Amino acid sequence: MQATSEEANGAARTVRLTKEYGSGDTAVRALDEVSVVLPAGRFTAVMGPSGAGKSTLMHCVAGLESPTSGEVFLGDAELGSLSDRQLTRLRREKIGFVFQAFNLLPTLTARDNILLPMTLAGTTPDQAWLETVVKALGLGDRLSHRPAEMSGGQQQRVALARALVTRPRIVFADEPTGNLDSRTGGEVLAMLREAVDDLGQTVAMVTHDPVAAAVADSVIFLADGRVVDIMPEPTADRVLDRMRDLGSH
Ligand code: ADP
């Protein structure tokens, strides 16, 4: 059987991706020829010391920043070949985001927050899928609540539902447990894990927490803008050891 391009190329990948900020003497090379694959239907964590290039990598793969050189593929689409309009549409339809700060609109109910990307895009939700996501995240009895009426963990679950409801090709999670206590953070991580295992979602998560990274299928370690290691089947202890080697605690 022939592998589909998604199996071979991942949900997303970079080819010698380089990103520099500034120019001349003050230029900073945030990413230096990074080639990575984010496998479809898998959970990948990105780790590394502060300033290693984690956020820049995520922003480039999500089409929020354009590379200085190299390529970024989302499925078969090379982001550099797209017009601004195509890129905006691809971001809206194919990418979900979960942020440390939840980024929910305070005046909207949970349900309206979840549906906001589709409302903005003028598309109608697939009701069955919406129900599956809401049920998987245990949000059934919270849909009419506003963010202020929910705990941090519940708010992050709403943010995750919002990311999943468009059935994106990939969900990017940026320190998704950064604002949560460890028990609630553990619950959110378990939900990300379930989104991968039960819903077939591809997830890429930036974190500096070894316990969070251990929930992923593999960990990409960055240092000084380069990939220095890829660890399959991580454990918190092994991730912590590797981070110590990289000079970050
Ligand atoms: P991390 O997420 O691993 O902490 P970043 O990707 O935020 O690392 O940053 C990588 C490097 O690029 C750092 O040296 C940082 O100062 C620099 N950098 C990031 N964003 C910008 C920017 N908008 N302008 C200038 N330098 C930047």
C-alpha cells in the first residue's frame, strides 16, 4: 500500500527553515535551518531553553510569521507560495490555537466562544462533530456560561473545543498549562492527549514543563535555533535530564 502524502510528510513540516530578526550587527537568527516533521495524528512537544526559537518555530509553521529562508508545508501547501488571502483562509480553516492565556471573549458564552472561528468565517458547524467535541471535553453543562463563571481549567477546555471544532489539520498549543495549577493542567493535557488518541487530531505543543512534554508522543528539543535532539516516547525524567544537558532548569 502506498503511503499517503500526510503519512510521509506529516501534517506539517519545515525544510531548512531559517528566521532572522533585524539586520546587520543586531540581526538575531532565531531559527537556523530547522527541518522537522510534525506527524499526522500525533502529539509532538517542542522544548528548549528560553530564546531557543520555540515560539518562532510555531509562528512560522502556523503562517503567522514568514521565514527568512527555507520552506514550511502544511499538508501539501507550501506557505510561501500562498497569497495573503489564501494564507489567512488556510490559517482559519486548517489551524487551531490554544494559548496560555485562554484568549476567550469575556462577553460571549462558552458556546459562542467555541463557535466564534466559524461565525467569523461564515461557516456552519457540523452539529454532530460539535457535540462529539463538547462531550469529549465534558462541557455539556457549561455551554451557556461566560468565561468569568468558569474555572481556569474549564476555560482552557472551551479554548480547546474552539480549536477542535473546525477540524483543523493541526492544533498548536503554546504553554497551554502555564496558567493552571498542576492538577488542572494535568486534566488539560489529558484532554489534548484524548484529542489525538480518540479524535485523530494532530497536536504540536510548546512547553517548558517536562511533565507536560511527557504526555506527547515525541519531543523536539531546540537550542540556539537548531534542533539538537528528538526524543520518542518521552518520560518526564528523561526530558528533565535532556533539558539539564541543554543548560535549562
Ligand atoms: P523561545 O520561544 O524558545 O523562548 P523565541 O522563538 O521567542 O524563543 O525567540 C528566539 C530568539 O529570537 C530570541 O533570541 C528572541 O530574542 C528573538 N526574537 C523573537 N521574536 C523576535 C522579534 N519579534 N524581534 C526580534 N527578536 C526576536
